[in-house]
Amino acid sequence: LNKTQSVVLYLLNLLPKGTYHVYLNNLFSNIKLFKYLRKLDYSATGTARISSSILQDLVDLKKLDHGVNAMP
């Protein structure tokens, strides 16, 4: 993860243990971060710019989805 995305993890580590859903703007939205948050049992929602590669990444992941949740 890059330094910007690491800030999200740092802030989450300051919270008491619990179940959280993280909302991110396009500065932080990244497939790698979303996958990492999923591994840590966090849910995440983010915005994306049309010109970002995240949209194509999501389209590619959806093509792999055959009845199971393949989205990060």
C-alpha cells in the first residue's frame, strides 16, 4: 500500500475493536486497499473518477464472478 492508503489503516487501528464499514473518497479508493480491508474484515465503499483504472479493475473482477462474491 502507498502512504496515502496506509493512513486509512492507521486510523482504523485507533478505533476500538468492532465491525466497521469504511467510506472513502477517490483519493483513497484502490482495489489493493479494498482487498486488504476485506482481509481485515472491514467493509468499504468508495468513489472513483471515470478516468481511474479502478473501474476497469471492477469490471474485470465482475467477469470472474460466477455466482459468488468476487468483488473486493
